[in-house]
Amino acid sequence: MSQQVSRVAADGVGGGRPDRLTVLAFLGDPATEQVLRDGLGDMPANGMDIRRGTVRTAIAAMSKMQTPEVLIVDIAGEEQPLHALGELSDVVEPGVRVLVIGDTDDVDFYRHITRGMGVMEYIFKPITREAVARHFAPLITRKTIGQEATRGGRVIAVLGARGGVGATTIAGNLSWLLGVMAKRHTVFVESDIHMGSGALLLGGKTGPGLRMALETPDRIDPLFVERAAQPVAERLQVLASEEKLTEPLHYAPGAARRLIEALRVRYNFIILDVPFLPMQCNRELIEFAHHRVIVMDPTLASVRDTLRLLGLPNGPWQPQSPTIVLNRQGRPGGLTRKQIEEALKVKIDIVIPDIPKQLNESASFGEPAIATKGPFRQAIVDLSREIGFVASRDDSMIDGTAQLTSVGGIFKMLGFSKG
């Protein structure tokens, strides 16, 4: 399992035989297994077999069976992980792509197993669907995402399945978590230039900049972005307009993508609040996001429209399926989570209970609901991990985000470029 072997496998030489399993995984706990299944879905062409076990289980199995194209092993809890991976290399075929999941968040360990032992990628627990889709999926499908998608800030499109489900509230509070609580450079973009309420929610100001960008993209440059976004806090800005209802938007095709590219140079996270309207501007914003978040409520109409949104094809920067947020769960007369999942034929990723008093008070007094500890804050924290937020050790004030989710996050934190 040398570096040379890994490069051969990555280039497609010596692998891809139609008679062998695409992915075989040995995982130590059910939570990791479920996330891996959700993150990969039906990507493996010749199937995926996930078994309960450790790296030692994998060594015993590989000495008796044919090696798959991709082998995923769990080294969490292993007292001598380097020695175990060395033993594994003795029983697998040369062309195998080995991916590792563990519980060590040390940069030197990552470098040693990927550069010195030929492991192709490593992520550590608790793993997320986003980490699996971003770091493992391209090595399994051999479909890499271009450098234009990986350089710069991360773009998240938050879509309401229909009006009034709470998408703006969730997008705004997610922006507050990232920009104010975690101190990442974040911009909240509200694509509805007439009726949007995101700036009001965050206590920010509207301005003409967003409309100018969407109508005259030739004006977009770093200085324009710096002036158009209005500050809410030191590292949180809002880009929103409040145009007269009698003045329609004259959208210039391609402007949304150009705006996104300019924002990615300036911000770590770009949170897009995109209404479910069949407009070219909205379609482009959704297409060129890295991740889609669909917000729904427990109604039949919301289920219908969520199914329609799930039917949209993934954009070029989206390796995984959208994250589904069920808001206002438990509302009187609403559908149950089980009923909704049976109708959608997919599982709900994030559930926010029906807490109208807290959210109404938050909207009335201009204080983000995430400022108060409770189930709403925890749901937004969980959502932040789903969309790729990687917490540093300085983020311990944010509930549940003190752990890093991938070694890629360590490199970003330390200012290194991975690879």
C-alpha cells in the first residue's frame, strides 16, 4: 500500500474490474455506518457492503477474500493504528484504494498515513455526510470536483419548500452562528429583493448593491463587494435590497454566478436565502452552491414541494444530496416525522421542534434565536456541521462544535494547503 500504488489506483490503472465489489467497509459503530450510507448513497457502481468490525476484522477478512476496489476501515480505538495499517497493506491487492476513519485529529498522523503509507484519505469521528461526500466520494466515483469549486468560500443555498416554512429564520441564524459566534467571515445574501426579511432579522441594512450586481454584473469587483455588503458584526455582513414592488428585477444571465465567485474571494461562508420561485436568478444561485438545504414544515403541501425540489439535478459543485430540515415538528395537526419520511422516501436530517414563543420573541426584539441555549440552537449547530463548518478549538462556546470533523479542517485552521 505504497504511495506509488495509491497513485496507480487513483489514475484508474489496475482497478475497476467489473467482477469485484466497489466498496467494502468495516466500521465500529452504527452511527458511523449510517452517515457513510447517507453520504455515499448509490454512488458505488458495483455495490457497497458495510460490515461491523475494526481494522483487525478487515485484516482477517482480506486474507481470505478478494479485495474490493475501495476498502474503508475504522481504526478508532486501535492502540497501534500504524502497525495495524501496515499489516493491512500485506493482505490487500496493490490497486486497492484505502480510506480510513479514526479518532485521531493530529496533522502528523494524517501526513504519515497518507504520504508515507499510501492511505488515500482520512477523516475522523464524528464523521458527517458532508465530509464523506467531499473527501471520500470523489475517490470512489473517480469524479473529481474542479479546483474552481474548492478554492474560496463555501456557498450554501437555503431553500424553503414553500413560503412561510421558516427558511429565512434558519438561514439567518446559521449566518449568525458562523459569523458572530464562530467568527468566520460570513455574508448573508437574500435573493428576494422585494419582500425579503433577512436583513431585518439580523438587524442589518438593505441597499442597492444586490440589485446592481444582478442587473449589471460588469460592475462586480472586489471593491463593489466590499461596499455593497452591509455590516451586522465584525465578521458578518448582509447583502440585501428592499426595492419598490412596482420595479421588477431586470436580471442579466450569468450575474448570479459572477456574484458568487466574487463573494467567495472575500468570505469563508456565503449563505443564500433563495425563495422557491422559478426565476433564472434563483436557478443559478441554487446550481452554483456547494450544498443545498431544503426547509419544510409538517404539512402535505410542504411534502409535495420538497419532493419537487429533491427532483432538481445536482449542480457541478454538489457531490451530495440536499440536507432536509423539518421545521416546526410537533405543531398541532401536523404530520409525524415517520409519515413525512415515508412520503419522501428519504430520511429527515435535522428536526426543529415547534417553538413559536421563542421565535416570535426573537423576531420582535431583534435578537437571533440562536443566542438562547436550547433545541433550536442545537439544531442550527447540527446544520452547520452538515454544510461543512469545521470548528476550531476556539469555538468551544458553541454547543457541540468543539470537535473538528476532518483533517482538511485542521489544515485550514493552521493556514496550510492540503496536498
